[in-house]
Amino acid sequence: MTSIPDQTMIVCLNEDTALSSFDCDNMDLNDFLLNDAKNYLKSMLAVTYLLKIEDETVAYFCLSYDGLTRTAILTEEEKALWNKVGRKIPNSKRRKTYPAVKIGRLAVAQKYAGLGIGRKIVKSIVMMYINEQHHAGCRFITVDAYRSALDFYEKNRFRYLTTKDRDDDTHTMYFDLKAI
């Protein structure tokens, strides 16, 4: 098994970044990096970050702003979930939408799978929004997690926001940055 070399670095993708082959064993995630990431950047929809070792892309993730929003019609279970979110926010500050950043994609190359890189990326995103100044407030991290990645996000302390997507291919999950 390959280990994570010490010389890894996170690089922000730009229009001039050369992209080499990338295989995380998921065609949708591979295709996004190689064919869509720069278009999302140009359209100001998402910023993609590469975890690199020299010229090799070990993993990538992309971020965009989001909002954690309470819908008008909720089941009793969803009301309980939403109340769990709001419980940590003072009554005078509670609202229907809270600022968030969305992990749009997160993928680790097959060669580096199982080494804890995904967990380190999530931790880096959390620390980025806790420690650095930003242009806008951000309380939560959200993700529309593939069914195959639910266990990963649960282990990284993400929680389900709704039960409406129970039968969907992706599930909306959130992480409260104030829970750190």
C-alpha cells in the first residue's frame, strides 16, 4: 500500500493549471475534474483544489457557497432534525436559512484510497473556515453525499438534514463549524 508522502500540497485550480489523468474509480468524479472543473471556475460556480505530489493529483475537492434552508413543509422527523440544527443558535439569531459552504465534489485517486486523505481534506476545509478570514459568514459545511460515501461523512461528523432524499442517489448532510 502506498503511503502519503510529506511533500503533498493543496493547489487552487486556475484556468492555466495542467490536468493529468485522474482515476478515483468513479467516472462522474473523474469527468468533473478533467472536463468541468475549469468551466465551473470560469462561471464562478465552484473553486476546485488539488492535493498534489509534484505533478501527480492525489485528490481534489471543490467548494461553493450554499445555504442550509428550512423548507416550509416538514415532517415531524424533519422538524426534529431542523430543531437540532437551531438548538445551538440563540433564539434571536435563528432564521430559515443559514450560511454554508458546499463540498461539491471530493475524490481521492485509487492509488491513495484508504490512507485517510479524504478525512484530512474534510479537516482542512473545516480549519479553513474556522481559522481564515472570509468575505462572508459561514456557519455550516454541506454536502450532497453519494450513497457510497455516507459512511465516510458520518464518520467525519456530518449529520443528515432531511429524510426526503432517503431513496435518492445522494443525501444532503451538514457539519456545524461551531461544534468544533
